[in-house]
Amino acid sequence: MAKKSANANLHKAKIEKKDEFYTQLKDIANELKHYKNHFKNKVVYCNCDDPLASNFFKYFFLNFKYLGLKELITTCYKSQNFREFSAEDSPKKILRD
């Protein structure tokens, strides 16, 4: 019985179709702060389900200048909720489907 209650939140998410579990932005920042020098003048490629929901993409997007990135590229599956980024959105790249 204890095992069943321990997974109650997962079962609830399955029923509600909330089955996406993303790495938290604070966890990404806490780990990648140790590698700042490795990102200077580098291209970061994020293969993600949705760049607007990906905390990895969000981290690199928000820290583009701080990390000294050369480019940030993302690919994703084009869903019904997809919108293209504009030049104002991205510091370097316009993302296309």
C-alpha cells in the first residue's frame, strides 16, 4: 500500500496528462555555473520538445551574453502552439521551423 501512495502524484499526472517533467532552471544554473569558461565563443545546440518550455534553452537564452556564446540553436517538433522567434527575441539567431 505504501508503494501505491508514494507514486500517487505520478498516477495523478498520468490521468491528467501532465506527464512532462523538466529539469528546474535553478538546477541547471547551479551546475552550469562551473563551466562558464567552456562556453565562450561556442555554439550551443538544444534539441528540445518545445524551446518555450525548455529550461535549458531558457538558461542559455537568458545568459547568452554572460556566457559569451557565439550562437544558440534549437530544434523542435512544430506543434499547434508553435510561434517563430523574431530578431527581437533572440540575441543571435532567428529560429525557424
